[in-house]
Amino acid sequence: MRCDHGAHQAVRAVVVRVIVEADGGSRGNPGPAGYGAVVWDSDHRAVLAERKEYLGATTNNVAEYRGLIAGLDAAAELGAREVDVRMDSKLVVEQMCGRWQVKHPSMIPLAERARGLVAGFDRVGFTWIPRKQNSHADRLANEAMDAGRTVDEVRDADRAAGQSDTRTAAADRESSPPAADRVGTAARSAAEAAGTAVGVERSLPSWIDEAADARAAQAKSDSAPSPGWTGAQGRPTRFLLLRHGQTELSVQRRYSGRGNPPLTALGREQAARAAKYLAAKGDIAAVVTSPLGRAQETARAAATALGVPVRVLDRLIETDFGEWEGLTFTEAAQRDPELHSRWLRDSSIPAPGGESFDAVRERIEAARADLTGLYPGETIVVVSHVTPIKTLLQLALGVGPSLLYRLHLDLASLSIAEFYPDGGSSVRLANETSYLQ
């Protein structure tokens, strides 16, 4: 069975055609679920892109739609104008062809989102194929579900540890000061320690009282999810994306990837001020950081002010700039003029001996899946670097790699991205730096 959308449109002089195969599965239906999608060239010989993600507990049909959406997104990022979609889900194929109605509430927004993506191409065809012909996407979906099992185990262990800590603390509550006083005392101590370490003036405004007021206001405003124009459903995982503070390499505007320069005095002050700002937000479940020292130092300041643990996630590390590490933009361009020029236009090209932005995206997609699985519906601080943060914003906006070259992120700046359980996403803030003034 087959159908085509947009076949009536005029054919362009140059047509980029791809094949998208997508699948989704749920172990329990509903149960632990994931999707897989693969984009092939028009001859079905070369794989152009792969997508997979663990979705938590949901149904087969929702996972299948999520796989379709991921495949169409990947095709759009590749610049495809014609797409042949092949799936072993008769339900999705028939609904996208318009022969069957979409009735289930959880699938209506997904079908609408898929149709919105279809409208962006010159032509999209849908074909049902037997499952054995969809083995690549099926394998990716199963890999996502297998990875999700590990995520669930880690999350359950975290919760068990948290409950144990809560039971231990409960015995001391009657003799402890009220919660607000405990938070205030801890936060003041953190602020004073940070101020002493970085030379911040002690005459800075008393921010902990402002933080308490801000947390109360935030609790009221966040009592229900606010998807706005996105149409997304459910409570999102909110990523507070914090870039690390200043280092000597950033002062000199040099490529700084896997090298490990420490924060400067100003960088530590930036981290302290960002920590104060985040403490005013409150209701933050954890601080997650890149393994590099400049990020970990920034993360520790935030975690101390918030009174939450720090988790190190290797996938949040900065791009590996290879032989360009430590060079300025001009020096790298003079060293490898032709390669550097291509690298600035093509996200699949790595720096010599380094990593491409496409490779960064692959691991950041995996990091996003890990974090939305570990902290569903919660707010977390993610401390990282320019490329990983831009990539998370790119994923939230559903746009191509051009964002990497057009968005500026200041040192110690804050951006906010939200990822919803139904696959929706949004960006609420980019490059906020007012707290550094």
C-alpha cells in the first residue's frame, strides 16, 4: 500500500530524494518504549542519518509516530525535497495517507506534527513494508529500549538513595530550624564562600531573601505546564543550560575543546553570580556537568548554592578540535585554509584529528535521552560548553546545523530548553547574562 503527498507540485531542477525507514516499539504496550529511524540515499545503499531515543513508558503506536517524526526531521536537516517513507506500521501509514482517522488523544498531536513536517517537502510518499524489510529501524528502536532499561535502573537507584536520605533526615527535623531558615543559612554560607574565593565584594545585595521570594513566585507560575504555541502535552524536562565561566583560552579567543584550562578569577566570579541567579529559581533537581574542569568548577558553585548533587555526564564534553586546539580562528584558517573553510559550512567535516559537529550531535542526542529519562518532568542545570549547548538548542528548535554558526553564547550565559514526553520541545531563553552585570 502506498500514497503520495505533494506530487502535484512542480519538480525542481535539482531534487534531493531520500528514503526514511522508521519503527517504534513498547515492551508491555504500554511499557518501556523507544523508536528508531534511518535515512538512506535514493538507491538504498548509503545510510545518511540515524535517530533513536528511549521514550519511557508509552504505547507502540506513540513510539511509531515518534520514529516517523524523527526520520522526517533528519531528512529535512539533510536538505531533502522528496521523501519515501517506509514503515511496518499499517496504522501509521494508513492514517498519514488519510484513509484511517486518528482518534486516540495521545496520537492526534503527533499526527499533526508529522503532517506539518510533510508539508515542508515537495513530495512525501508512504509505503507499508513487512517487518523483516524494516530491520535497520527495528534494531535502532530496540537499542533505544535496551539503553532505557539502564536509565530506569539508575533513576530507581537515585530515588531509593533519596528516600533513604529523607528517612535519615526525618529523625532530626523536630530539632532543626524551619526549612526556609536551613536553606537560607546554607545558601548564605555558599555565597560567602564563593565571594571569598573569587574576590566578589561582600557588599553585594543580600540575594537569599530575594531567592526565597522568587521561589515562591516560581512555584505559583509553574503549578501547571505552559506549552504555549507548541501544542506539546505533559510536563517537560526543563534544561537550564549554563556555559562555563571564563578561562585564559577564552580570553585569547582560542579553540578550547578537550584541553582543560581552569577558570580565571573572573571566571570563578561569573560562576558564583550564575549560582546566585539559579538559587533564586529554586525547584531544581540536580546539576549535571561536562567532565572538563572548567565546567565542573562552574557546576560545583551552582550545586552548592542549590543544595543539590552534581552528576558528571561524559557526553556533555566540548567538541574535540584536534590539531586546532589552542589556535585562534585566524591561525587555524591560515594553517588549513581549504579545510577550515569547508568545516565552517559542513557539519559532517571534522577538524584534523578531531570531531565533527555531526558526531557531537549524535552524543548530545543520547545525553538528552539519558537526562529526560533520569529526570522526567523536572528542572535540571546542565553545565557545558558552546557546541553541546547550541546542539541542545538546535534539537529543541528542530532546526538544522546552521544554528551552530549563527547563535552567539557568552561565557557563563544561561539558556533554557524544554523537552516534552510526547516529543515536543521549545526554547524559552537564550544567552541570558543580566546576572553577570
